[in-house]
Amino acid sequence: MNVKPVGERVLIKPIKEEEVTSGGIYIPESAQKEKKEGNVVAVGTYEDGKELPVKKGDHIIYGGFQSDEMEMDGEKYLFIDFKDVLAIVEE
């Protein structure tokens, strides 16, 4: 399936938090902090049609409290507003 966000939105695949510590202790889901990092899957555009300064494949850190979840092929994805993108992680 090919999904293209409309407007100033970004579709990301969140990076999952590790469930086991390096010492082998299991961390229950209720005790895990939500990691606010993800990989960009698709990008919308500004209202005037210009491209947003993120691209497919970018590793980003995002903030905000509002996102819309979507499940595709058994994987969880999030639509976030571009204004919630805090940084691009350059490796």
C-alpha cells in the first residue's frame, strides 16, 4: 500500500523501546517510557506545494502529544504534524 500524507504531516514508523535491560531484566510495557524516535515513511507538503525539509528514510526525534495511529501489514505507524518534528538524527 502506498500512503501519502496530506498537508504538513509526516508518516513515521516508531522505533520500539528495548524490553530487556543489558542485565537481562524484563521491563513491562507499563513501566517503559515512550521513545519519541522514528523513521520517516512518507512526507506531505506545505500548503503552497513546497517540500517539507524531511525525507523518506530520515531518522527523527519528535515531540507533541497528538498523533494518529495506523496499522499496516501488522506494523504500527503514526501520522504526526510536521511542527512536532524536533530534529533529524544524522548518523
